[in-house]
Amino acid sequence: MKPLKLMISAFGPYAGTVTIDFEKMGNSGLFLISGDTGAGKTTIFDAISYALFEKTSGLTREVNSVRSDFATLEVFTEVTLTFSHKGFHYTINRYPDQTRKSDRGKGIAEQKKGVSILLPDGKKIDNRNDVKRIISEILGGLGYDQFKQIAMIAQGEFLELLLADNDKRNEILQKVFNTEIYKRFSAKLREKEIFLKNENEDLEKSLQLYIDGIKCPEESEYYQKIEYFKTVKNINFIPDILNCLTLLIEEDNRILDDVNDKMGSVDKEKEKFIKKEVIGKTINQNLEEKEKLQCRKEELDLKKDEMKVLEQRGLIGQRALSYVKPLEDAKNREVEISNRLTEKIKAASKEKESFEVRLYRAKKLYEEENNKSDLRDNLTLYISNLEESLPQYDFLNNLLEREKEYFKTGNQLDETISSISKKLSDMQNLHQNFRNELEAVKESPIKLLNCVSKLEKDEIAKKRMEQLDADISKLILLEEVVENYKKAFLQAEERYDECNLEFDRKQKAYLREQAGILAKTLEEGKPCPVCGSLEHPKTAQLLLEAPTEAELNTLKEKRDTLSEEMLEAGKKVSEYKKEYETRFDTINESMDIITCEIDFNNLKDRKSYLQKLISEWDSNIKLLRAEEELLKVKCERKEICETEIRKALASIEEYNSNTALLKEKRNLLAADLSACRKEIEMIKKNLEFDSLEKAKTIISEKKTELDELKNKFLDAENEFHEADKALKTAVSLLSEFTTQYESSKESFNKASSRFMLKMKEYGFKTEEAYKEALLSQEKIDEIKEICKKYELTKQEIKAQLDKLKEKTYGKERIDLEDIRNNIKLLKDSRTQLEKLQKEVHNRVSANKSSLFHIKEIDKIREEKNKEYLEISALSKTANGRLEGKQKINFETYVQAAYFVQIIQEANKRFYEMSGKRYQLMRKEGGNLQSASGLELNVLDTWTGKLRNVKSLSGGESFMAALSLALGFSDIIQSHSGGIEIETMFVDEGFGSLDTEALEQSIVTLTNLTLGNRMVGIISHVDELKERIDKQIIVKKDIRGSYVDKLIC
């Protein structure tokens, strides 16, 4: 991928539109992007990264802040990048969320972010997901992070990969080489290991639950063993537990057999006592029954005379009821008949008199109604004539209704015409009011545009001053930091000088005393390394002030440490001083533009002056915002007035048209009303009544009157005939009741004679004696039943008493208490045995269940444990958890292979760039406690020693990081399907290199351009400006940044 042309609009510090034609730089070689600090050099990288990935190149710049603060609302923020890939050209355009001027020229609008890409075949794609997919396909699947490592090494990110720890480097390599599959594989093994471990633990817990559930009585010989197994909770004792549990079950089965035998003996003994109890109960009951029957017999004998009297009473009552009572009933019936006939004769006489009066009245009324026949005929004729005239009334009613409708419609039309006239007048007034208001606000849109433009400019100017104020505050703090680092440098220099002097003094003493040091190592019988003598009679002596080699090395290390501290402090002073001067120059330039020729003594004076200006601008902005809000309201009122005027004109025209139509309708309606009223007058002259309702009312009243006359005549006629008939019936009934009464008197006399004769025949002297002896049949039957029951009871008691005497002959009462006590003792014994049986049976059942489940679960556990051990070994290997081994997991092992290749490629450049002194090495062995395998050391070929990469100086670190990044790029391209990255950008970092290292770096980067590759460098270093011919120079001023020159 090679960029051909980049168009930036209102992006970062660039206020307007800037176009950079990379094709003018040629097909290969180095080119430099230079300019002032903050002028927008890195923004060119940001724009390319934003166009491709919607992200900026660095870590500190956010996508949401890409719109230029210098740009006005008229300028649209966007980036357009044209690039080539494998001979084809693509153009991508991308823009962020932003506020822009409305297309209609009124107010502002919110623009949502968007993107589009023009393909080589001319097809344009504007779907974000599709564009993202196409870019990924063009770049061979490379993402933003990989692209940064290959083609766009951002400012401040050189040392990220070089100084990263094992975890950070693992994360970078994982994204680049897609090694997450190995991590997921290791994680799956770990999950499987944990799952199997949990399964085994669950099975062991289940086993322990069943072991804890083993029931064993304290008196058992296995009780101590079982309790021990429960306490130790050791799964390895399962065979012993199973054996012990089997013996325990056998022991309990023997106990059960013994309990069952004892229960059988108890049952047999209890059965004997129960039989004795049953026999004793029978004998005692017979004796008690015999005594009760004897007492009952004596009671019945005492009632014998009483029963005879009761029996005689029943016989007399039966004769009175059966023979005398029927004749008494016949006599009473005749009395009742005679009484009823007497009452009927009285009632019939009264009825006869009443009917005679009724007949007289009915006859008189009938004659009166019959004389009204002429009146009824005349009334019938009058009703008929009225009914024939009813249609005329219907027609009159229709005319009257029509007259009312015409009148009502006329009133409604008058009201409508009046209402429309009032609305027309109101609308004309409203129209004039809106025209007057429109005249007052018609210039508001132009004033609003001028106000918004002025407000935007003032706000931009205020933001610049606020930014400048913040920069001055930072510069004041930076000035203090520079002073502090200067003090720290001087202190470090003083400590170094003291230590260096001491080292020089002790080194000289050490060299002078080498002979003494050598003599100290001589041994008798061994040759001297100087003269070869085996005897050493007088060896050289060490001076007291001479140091040992270890002491001298310790002092040297201390001096080197102090030297590094001094150099680091000096570097910090240089860095911060350079930053201070750069910022100071930038602030001076900005202040010169704002303050013109005003002189300031120090930064604080500048800050006070700026804050005063900011306050003034803030007041102006507040006034402008208030004016803007007022003008917005006026613009809205202008649009409302224009709309309302159009509506009012349309309404006035509509009201005039409607009024004319309504007046025409009113005139036609008046003519119809006049004709209707004339016709009504003509019909009323020919009718008796004013209305149909009144005519119908008269007809109804006359019909009612006629009906009443007819009904009265019919009622009088019917009453006369019915009264005559009723009188004849009453006379006939009175004659019949008199005849029946005479016959009833004769029958009563005969019945009374028969009753008296029958009473005397059965021994009743008087009627009172008969009444006293008379009983009801129910009472007679009750007496008979009592006497019968008495005789039967006597017979039954005698029979039962004879039978019991026979059964109890020669027998005495038996004492049952002793028998029952023995039965109770046997029952208690049986209960105890049953309780023991249930307890032992439950224990056996529970222990058999435990035995079965322990066997089954232990079998499953052994299989699962075998699988767990196999998976655990794999998981520990893949996850770097083996005891006593380096903590390298499967993913790191794979990454290490890629990392070695990267290091090999990096060393091809780093070795040359460092003057053939340094080579990067992957650290072998390492920490056994934490993850490792991707640590990095550096080999110093001059000393032959390995040391940490963090010990490299600033310039050496830059060369190492650049080499590593280039090696990283080479390996990624070779492992990503031959991705063609024909342009690389490197942002800053060269300022820390000396002349020789800078030369080596340029040579290395130049070698990268061999073939068809371009390398773009961002830097302030003057040597690069002299060495690199092709340059893009950017500058800045108060209006924003711009490309000043394009040197090809």
C-alpha cells in the first residue's frame, strides 16, 4: 500500500484545505516532514490513519478532537486519501461528527460521521461496515495495531515493544500473529482440568457423605474402626471401609435373626395368657348375667296384679268403641245435617229479598238507556264526517312544518353571514398587524449571520488566548522543573566528582600493591608465577591503605552508577530546557501577534495581560450571545409572520366568496316562504279546527262518548236479565232447603233411640259412664301390646335363667387382674424387641445402600481420577504451571519462535547501527515464579556480557527500538500473505542520536527504500534537513497550519 495524494480539510491545526501530492516525491527514497513544534507534522500521519481506520496514529490524540479549532462553520472537516495497492488505485473519504452551517443558509446543522471508498472499477461504497471490510481485504487482514507496527511508527511509541514486559509483549504478539488460538487451547485444557478436579472432589464428597452415613452401634466391635474412617476422611481407606462395612452388615443380620426368635417365643406365651383371659371373662359374664336376670324376674312378679287391671280396662274400652260409638256417631251426623239446613234456609231468604231489589233497579235503568238511541245515532254521523276531513289536516301540517323550516334556515343564514362578516373584519385586522410586525423584523436574518460570524471569530480568538494562557501556566511550571533538574544535575555532578577522585586514588594504590596482592596468594612448594621459585622466604607486604580487587570493583560500580545518574540528570536538563525554549519561542510568536509592540518583563506579566484580554473577550462574547438569541427569536417571528400573512390573505378571499353565496341563498329562501304562507291561509278557511291534533282530539273525545253510551245500554240490558234469572234461582233453592229440613228432623229422632238402647245393652247406665269407658283404638292397642310384652318378657327371662344356671353349675368367679398383668409384661417385651428389630433393620438397609453407592462412586472416581491426572499434566504443560520449570505457556512458546525471527531481523540493522557493538537476545531460563519467555537482553560484543535492554542509553535505545520495529515489520509482512507495504512513516526519535549513530540510522532507512519503497521521517534534527533532499515543510500562524513548501 502506497499513499498517492492526501487532502486534509479543517483537520487538526489545519484550518483550511491542504493537499499533499506524495507522487511528486517519487516511487522510492527518503523524504522528510519538518516544521515548527505544533505546526501539524504528525497530523499528516493522523490523517492517513484516520482515513484508513478512523483512528489517529498516536496514543494521545483522540478521534473526537480531530476538527480544527481554527476552522469556521463554512469549512467542512474531512480527509480524502488516494492510495495504490498492487497496481490499482483507491480513494477513501472520511469525516467525523461535526457542527456545520446549514445548507439553506439559516442557522447551523449537526452532521453525523460518514465514510466512502471509490474502487478501481468506479463503484462507490458508502456503508461503514463494507468500507471497513474492503480496507481489511486490501491490507491482507491487517488491523490498526498491526499497521502501526509495519507502516506508521508513531511518536512516543518506539520503545513500547523494546521495553515492554513479558505480558505486554505477549499481548502485542498475540494481536499481530493471531496466537490467541493457542491461548484458548490452553484455557480449554485448564477448564477441563478444573472441571475434572471439581468432579473428583464432588465424587470424594459424595463418598465421604456415604461414609459419614454408615450406622454402627457403640457396642459393636467395628465401632472404633468406623469412627476412625469417618474422622480421617481418607479416600485411600475405601477397601478397608468396604470390608469393615460388609462385616458390620453380617453382624446386624445375626442380631436380626436372634431378635426374630425371641419375638416368636414371646408371641406364643402371650397367646396362652390371652386364651385364659377369654375363658375367665366368659365365666364372670355368665355369673353376672344370671344375677341380673334373677332380679329382673322378681320385679316382673311384683307387676302381675297391675297387668290384670290394665287388661280389663282394655276390654271395656274395646266394647264401647266397637259397638256403642258407631250409633253415637250416626246421631251426631243427623244433628250436624239439621244445623246446616237451618243455616241454608236463612241465607236463601236473605238472597231472595236482595235479588228482588236488584231486579227493580235494573229494569228502571234499562228503560232509561233504551230511550237514548237517537243521541247515539247523531254522534256516530258527526264522527264519520270529521274522519273524512283528516287528510286535509295532514297537508296543512306539512305546509306548517315547511314554513318553520324555511324560517329556521333563514335565521341560520343570517347568523352565518353575520359571523363571517365579523371573522372577515378580524382577519383583515390580523393581516395588517402581521404586516406591521414583518416590516420591523425583515432585516433580522442578515443581522443574525453577521452576529454569528462575529461570535465565532471572537470565540476562536478567546480559545486561542485561553490556550496561550494555559501554555504560559505550563511553561511557568516547566521553568521550575528545569531549575529543579539543574540543581539535581549539580548535586549528581558533585557526588560523581568526589567518587571519581576516591576511585583514582585507590586504583593507584591498588596497582602499586600488585606484588603484595600476588604474594598473598603464594603457597610453599608451588612455583611463583613471576620467578618460578618453590620457596618464598620474604614475600611482599600489603599496605594498610591499599584496597582489595573486590573493594575497587565496588567503588568502580558506584562511580559508574553516579556517572549514569549525572548523565541522566544532564539529559533531563537538556530535554526540559529544549522543551522550555521551544515552548517559549512559540508563546513569544503568539504573544507578538496579540500584543503587537507591548514589552513584558516576565511570563507572569504576560499571563496577567492575557487574563485581562480573556475577561474583555468573555464580556463581548456574552453580549454577542444575548444579541444572537434575540435575533434568532426575531428570525423565527419573521418566518411566522410571513406564514400567517399568507394564511390571512387566503382566509379573507374565502370569507368574501362564502358571503356572496350565502346572500344569494337567503333571497331564494324568502320567496319560498311567502308562497308557503299563502297556501296555508287558503286551507285553514275550509277546516273546522286549527290543526290536525285538535281534530283528532275531538274525534277521540266523541268516540269515547259514543262508546260510553253504547256500553251503558248494554250493561243495563245485561243487568236486567241477570237480576231476573238470579231471583228465580233463589226462590227455587229456598223451597228445596225447607223440604230437606223436615226430613232431617225425623232421621235425628230415630238415631237417638237406637243409641240409647245400644248403650244400655253393653252395661253403660248413663252416657257419662259410656264416655269414661270409651278409649281410642290406638290406646286399646297400646294396652294389648303392654300386656303381651309383659308375658313374653317373663317367658324369655325364665328360659335364659334356666340356661345360665346350667352353664354356671359348680363354677366360681375368676380373678383376671393377674392374667392381664402377665399379658402387659409380654406386650412390653414384644415392643422392645420390635423397636430393636426396626432399629437394626433400618441400620442394615442404610448400610447396604451405603455399601452399594460407595462401590459404584469409587469405581467412577477411579476412572475420573485417571482422566484428571492425564488432562492435568497436559494443562500444566500448556499453561506453564509445571513445578520447578520456567513459566512458559503454549502461546508464549509459539510467540517465542516468532520473536526469535523478529530479533534476528532486527539484529541485521541494530548491529550495524550500533557500530557492530550490540545484538538483541531473547532471555533464556528466567523466573520460575511468574510468566516468562519473551524477555529481552542485549549482548555487548565489546565486553562479551549480557545485560538488560533498559541499561541502553537514550540514543542506543532509539536504535534498538527502530531496529526491532523494522524487524517486526519484515516478519509480519512475511507471515501475512506477502502484504505489500510500499511506504513507511517514522515520527521523531532522532534527536537523541550522536552524529555517527544518526549516520548509521539514515543508512539503514535508506537501505529500506531500495526497490519501490518510500520512508517518511518527521523530525526537528537539522542534520536530517541537510541529508534528505525530499521534504514537506509545514508552518503555523494565528490562522492555523499550512504546507509551506514541497521540495521534490
